[in-house]
Amino acid sequence: MYDEAIMTRADRQSGPVFAGTCSRREAFGRVACGFGSLALASLAGESARAERLDTTQPPHFTPRAKRMVFLFMQGGPSQIDTFEPKPRLDRDDGKPLPFLVARTRQVSEEKLLASPWQFRQYGQCGRWVSELFPRMAQHVDDLCFLHGLHTEGVAHGPATLMLHTGATSVVRPSLGSWLSYGLGTENSNFPAFVTLSPSARMGGPRNYSAAFLPSSHQGTIVGRAERPFREASIRHLSGDSLDDVARRRQFGWVQALNRQQLKQTPAHDAHFDGLIDAYELAFRMQRDAPELLDLSGETAATLAAYGVGTPETDDYGRQCLMARRMIERGVRFVQVNYSDNSNNPRWDQHSHLERHETHARAVDRPIAALLADMKARGLLEDTLIWWGAEFGRTPFAQNRNGRDHNPKGFTAWLAGAGVKPGFAFGATDEFGYEAVDGRVHMHDMHATLLHLLGLDHTRLTYRYSGRDFRLTDVHGRVVKDILS
């Protein structure tokens, strides 16, 4: 057998080339039994290192966090109705004022709309939270708020792509794919990047795509936005039509075909390598993933804490609990989507702002439970949690009782490894419209997230079509003010 060659950081800068006397492709090609024997030996429990794939990659520097959970609030919650109260807005409710409206790019007079929800201070840090999030508010001493976020893209599609890929239009790898590429997975039996119930709209698969990175770094989908999460599964996972012996025989046959294809494929074809890696991972997952997806082993108290079994919280509660289970098993990046497939995503209240209450009730309890559960298990010490959306909302009214899209200023929060707890950074203006203090562009957010996970955003690159690409393109700075 062979000792698998490890890709060096320098090799990675010019594309996925493996160090050592031969490439991984060549090494696999020389092994008599090829990929099939490696996977089957691993599944049979043989402990020789040569017969297991080492899927981790060294970070650029000592990381503050080892893994990450992204709680994506599709549609854009209103920052001035959730985490950033504006007394001036309350005082001038209904008053017409001129604004440079992002959607039209014209100055027009708009009527201010005060928040219908009351705010109060919580925790030792005294952070302000509205009555929309009473349970999440109990954890403010663990949260790090960024109130000066701004981004690109006025419509949901471009802004959502910016959030996930760092670009509003061109096809680029997603954040989860970059983390998978840069760090690998902590458990070779599970993918590095999983997205729970993603939407098919507003960027759709591009939000979890590996784009030009090897396909093994693409997000694995569990569940879909249009279906209840209790029905979530991974397609073809069980292989019920075949017994274990037949399934192993089938896998060996497929990998034999792969070996034949190797002989006709140019050396160092990263995408073919990625496809083979994906097949091998899928085979290993057939053993371990069914147990991971089964919540029946959780205690009644845990299920109740996440709101599982309660209609308004059951769906997102199951997703948050699944995220914790995946993090425990070494998945590097889990995205928990509060999303749907409608033309107006869930938090997108252009009218009837009161519907924010419905969405807040659906996520408040599960997110609070996730924070408490992760902290109690010691997972928050080396896991980063990000709550956020593609943009915020305007302080002026749209359709009398709603708010329009606002990429000029909004709020997100982080929790866990590497960030200051009970801390707030940045602010929007006195009406909550535009970031004026501690401004953090989405490129800066991405640079900071990568930094917390031990990756230099300027060095995490991939050469494609004659150019080095990175998540932050030619932009981005690490927001050192929020680092613990």
C-alpha cells in the first residue's frame, strides 16, 4: 500500500497538485485494487494509516475556531426592529425626509416608520434586543454584534450571492466550499460542508456550489426549503435495493471504471479527482449518515428545548439540532437556512411588517437552544456561529406598513470561538439607514470569518482560467476590533 501524499499550501496556490514522489492520482493508479480496496478497507475497520484518507489540511496559522455554523435568515430581518433601536426614528415617526433610495438610486421623500416593538437591555453587557427575540436575548453576553454591515446588491438574488460567494453575478465558489478546500473535513466519513434545507431561488445551487473548485468541496444538501425538515434525507443514502455485499461489489465495479478513465485523463485533473472523492465519500456515508440524521436518540428534554414537536418551531428546531449533531461529528461548515422558495423570502416584509413576529417565533427558541446546547457541551469554545442575512431593511415605510431592502446598513452577530462576547461594534445613522461607524463590508466579513478559522483570505487562492481567485477577490480586511 502507499502513504497518501499531502497537498502543500504552496501547491494549492497554483491549483491542486500533490507533493511527494507522485501525485495522488498516480499513487491510486499504481495500487492493484485501487479506490475500491481503500474504501472497503476503511469501512472494514483496518487501522493502517495508508488505508485511510487524511482529509484535513493545515491552516495558515493557529485558528481560533475549528468549525462554523451559519444561521441564514433569508430575506433580510430589519435591524431597527431587532437589535439596533433608534430613538430618533421613534420620535419622528411618520415624518417625511429625503433619502437616497438604494433601489431607485434617486433621492425621494419617504415617511419614517417607527418600530412597533419595544426594546430593552439584557445581560451584564446591557445589549439592546427587541421583544421579537426574548430567548435569544438571554444569550447576549455570548454574542458579538456588528451593526455597521453594508453590502452590494439591492435585489435578493445578487445580495444573496454576495453573501455566499463574494460576488453578485459571476459564478464563484461559496464560503463553505472555500472552507472545505482550505481546511478539509475533521471526519472523512462526512462531508466538510453541509447545507440544511436550502432554497432553490435567489441564487439557488450557486449559494452552495464549489464552482471551479474540485467538486468534492460542493455543499451536501440535507432537506429542501419546500419540504418539512422532518422528511429531510440525503438522496440514495440507504441503498435499500442492495444488500451490503452487493453494494460493496457495485462500488468496486464503479471504481474499476474510474481507474480505466484515469488512464485517459490528463494528470492532475482536479475535477476528476473531486468526482472520485465524492463517490468514495458517498459510499462511506451509507454506513454512518443514517444514524446522524436520526433524531430519535435525543432526549425528550433536548427535543423540547429546540422546539421539536411544537408546530411553530419544529422545522427550524430540527435543523438547529441537526447542526449541533453534525458539528459534533466533525463537519467543518453547516449552514442552517430559514428559507423558502417564494418570490418574497420569509423575512421580506415590504408590507405587513408584523409578519416579522411569525418568523421571529419560528427561530428564536431553536437558536437560543443551539447556543445553550453548544456552550454546555464545550463546542462553543472552538466553533464559530454566524447569524445574518443578505441585507437589512429601510427605516422608512413601504406600502404604508412595510420596509424595503437596505444594503447600506444592517446587523449580524457572531458567537463562539475568537470573538469578543457581549460586545457591539459599529452603528448605522440615527435613523438606522446607512452604516456610519465601524463599517464592515461583506468582503471584510468574509475575511474575518476566514481569519477566525486560521485562513489568510489573501493566500487562500485557486488558479483558474489563468487567474488566482479568492473569496474576497481583491478586497477585504480582517475586523480586528471584534477579535478576543
